[in-house]
Amino acid sequence: MTQRILLIEDEPGLVMTLSDRLTSENYAVEAAHDGETGLAQATSGFFDLILLDVMLPRRGGFDVCRDLRQRGVTTPIIMLTARGQTIDKVIGLKLGADDYVTKPFEMLELLARVEAQLRRTTHSSSVELSPGGYQFGDVRVDFRRAEVCRGLEVVELSAKEFKLLRYMIEHRGAALSRDELLNEVWGYDISVSTRTVDVHIAGLRQKLEANQRHPQFIVTVHGLGYRFAG
């Protein structure tokens, strides 16, 4: 599956250069040209990585990084900046950034850092536990025991919530319509409406997401339905 990168950068030339190069490396790139827009895009959609400039109009990169972490967004962040002082790097890392690249940078170095962060995320946050289990973030799902744990606590799911979660995990990355979820999880019971899907999705988000208003794993596909992005 193509990995998605959000580039939050206000220099048009650099946006074009980075977008073209990352696209040529088979990444899907979206760009935001100011901090407010970047924050909105990062919290409303799913991305595998964020490239975040420090000096941005409307909202600075440090503020964007802090706000994303406070909202429960755990997407890896690599900060891009013309600043080279150690204190700026320390501030960025303390606010939740995962890496820091100082402009001007070599494209090969940036690509290597991008690959390293994506590889680390793939191994740590979306890990198959066994043929009968799956993990995303701090949530562990045991299919054989029909048990879900978040951290050290067992999460109580209804039978339909568990079946919905399992179906979404088994089809992770795919956009799933409400009708498909309704048919696969509830069957062809004509007394059940697509609104039922929304209610159960809201329940799963409340129990499993760090911030249910800005979900990281059970995300909305506008105009269609939902996608599991774990």
C-alpha cells in the first residue's frame, strides 16, 4: 500500500522539489502551505509521516507539532528548518518531533530519514502478534479469545463492535462503505440502517482512540464510509 506523506512547507520551490522527488519514490504526497491548514489536514486525514517546517505563516511548526501531540496524533514528524542551533532541535524533539533536518539538506539524507521513520512505524505500531492477534498503537486484539486490551486494561466491546473491528482490521487500508459494513457485520437484516454503522464506529473510537474527535486508526472516508488505518 502506498504510504502517505503530509508536507507542511511555505516555500513553493521546496514544496515542488520535495513533492516531485517523494512522488518519484512512490509516496503519495499532500502539501499544506501554512501551519493552520497543515494542522487541519494532519488531524482530519491519515498520514504515515509528516514533514513539518518550523517557520510557517499563521501557526509555527513548533506549535503545530505540540498541538498534534496534544490531540493524540502519533504520526511520525520530521521537522525541516533553516535554524541550526541545538536549542531549536531540543525544543522540537521535546514537543514530540521524531527527527530534525536542517536546511539546506541533501535529498538523499532526507529520503533516508523518511525511510527510517516509516520502517520504525511499520514495525512498532502495526504489528501482527500471531495468526490470532493484531496490534495497533497501544491496542492489542486477540481474535481467538475475542478480547481487546488497551495498555494493561481489557476493553469491553459488544459482539457487534468486535465483529466490526475484526472486519476492518482484516481489510485494513481499504475504503469500506457503510453498506458493505452493514452487509458483512449485520447481514441482510432490513431493520438495521446505515446509521447503526456510524453509532458502532463512534463506540469503537470512544473506546480505542486516544482522541475520538481526531481518530488515528478508524478514519472517515468522506462521501463513502470508513477505513482502518492501523
